[in-house]
Amino acid sequence: MDCKSLLVTGGAGFIGCNFVRLLLETEPDVQIINLDALTYAGNLASLGDCLDSPRHHFVKGSITNPELVGFILREYAVDGIINFAAESHVDRSITGPQVFVETNVGGTLNLLHEGRGAGIKRFLQVSTDEVYGSLGPEGAFSETTALSPNSPYSASKTSADHLVHAFHHTYGMDTVITRCSNNYGPLQFPEKLIPLMIMNATQDKSLPIYGDGLNVRDWLYVGDHCAAIWRAFQAGKSGEVYNVGGNNELANIELVKTILRHLGKPESLMTFVKDRPGHDRRYAIDASKIERDLGWRPQVDFDTGITQTIQWYLTNQEWLDQVVSGEYQTYYEAMYGRRGAV
């Protein structure tokens, strides 16, 4: 898939900013238009010197805005769209599901509609293994596993996936869907499990663990995930779904114990709290399709990845302070205005 001008939505979020960094480093012929609403989890501090690259154009705005999306597609002659933009925290979806439907469903529909009208070459939807529901102690999700979402968040992502499939089937639009397991690595907003545990442990605060701590997740290093997305965008078959996993199944309690060991902190910091409503017991990804068909495999083993991740958070306190306080957004807009915004 030859793409010279790429719209990346949600490119100031955790996975999105890592993806932008990857393309700026490895794809010198690709222009990136980065559309992000800069909600609580989207931070310009995560983009750093990417903001100064002549190949990176940042636009502050929402994927739910059809006029803005249409303008971007025409103004920058966009060839393709990769949609990272989403409300993504399950806990927040339980207490306030409406915004998840507005962004994850309505926003995806808007991107598909505007993208089809502009004649883009390919649309890639970044989805999640949570659309499959929960597993028992054995087995793994494959691309043919029935979708069975159990939270408002996963229901909204499932709806978005269905829309992507419908645009391919009904209109012949070139689409690809990737579904990943839990990501970890640098630049993740500190409400998520791993950075939250690191932050609390370094400050000798309690580490809250839902239920009995035996919920199992597969952990995927964010750099590996970004490489998989780009591979699927370039070489994936139109209309296909590709699962992306790290082959690192861990119970939450074992993950937290690993972090404590790395930091030299006692397990007595762990505190068990009331379980999340509808908490899925186990996720596991069968990524054999993308490995077989596209030649992608994870390159970072968990021991290496978690060591690098912990070290990154320990040496980037300034970034943590900025994203928690939102000071960088205020500084950026005061200095540069809403670059590219319409």
C-alpha cells in the first residue's frame, strides 16, 4: 500500500504517539496529519520534538467533526487513515458510557463516511481484544471468535468494528482491522495499570488490585504493536482482521509483583479492592494469522519490555508532571496557538 499522506487520529495518545514517532523515524516519504482532541489522555508532551518535524502536522479537533475531517482530507490530499482515536478506559465507560458511543462509534462512522467521500486508499481501524469478551482457563481469541463485548467500552469498539466491516462489504471500501492485547511501554497515561503501579510504588502508596488479582491479560510492548499496525496497513488484505498479541499471559497480581520486585518494594503495598463490574476473567490472543500472512512477530520479550518501561517512568518525572497537570497543553497553545486547527 503506497501512502504519501496519512491521517493518524488520536496521535497524541499512548499508542498513537508511539506510532507517529515510529513513522517519522522509519518512513521519510510519508507525511503525517495528526488529529487529536487532546482530552485527558492525549498529551502534546508525548509528541515532543515530533511537533517540529516538517512531515508532522498537528490539528487539534475531534473525529466527530465532519467539516474538520473533510477539510483535512482535502487540504492534505490524504491517502489513508489509521484510527487510534478512542475513549479507552473501561472504568470510565462504566460510569459515563455516552461519550464512548459518541467518540468510538460516531467518530468512526464519521471518519469512514468522510474517507469514502474523499476516495482514500485504505482505512485501518485499531481495535482491541476486548471485543471478544472473556475466556476460560484455556484457549485464545482468533479472528473468527464471535464478538461478545462485556463493557460499554468494548461494546462501543465492537460497534465501530462492525461499521468498518459494513463499509467494506457494502461500499467496497478498502479497510483493515487490527485487534490487540494489552499494551505497555513509555508514554502511557498514568491511570492505566502499569504506570499507575509504578507511580504508586515509587511513592510507597498502596497498589489497588481488583478482586482476587487473578484476571489474566496478554501484554504487548507498544513498539511491537505499532510495527504490526504499519505492517497491516501496508500489506494486509482488504476486509481482513488481524489479531496482534505479545504471547505474555500474566495474572494481574503477578504483574504487580514483578513491578514491585524491579523497584525493590514490599508486596505489603498491594491492596485488594472491590472488583470492577463485569470484569472479564481472561484474555489471550492467537496472533498466528499476522505472523503467517504478514511476517510480523513481537520482538520485545516481557522481561526486557517491563524493565525498559519501568526505567522510562523513573527517568521521565517531568513528563509525568506535565501530563497529569496539563501544563504542556497550556504552554503549547499559548506559544503556538492551535497549529493547523480550523
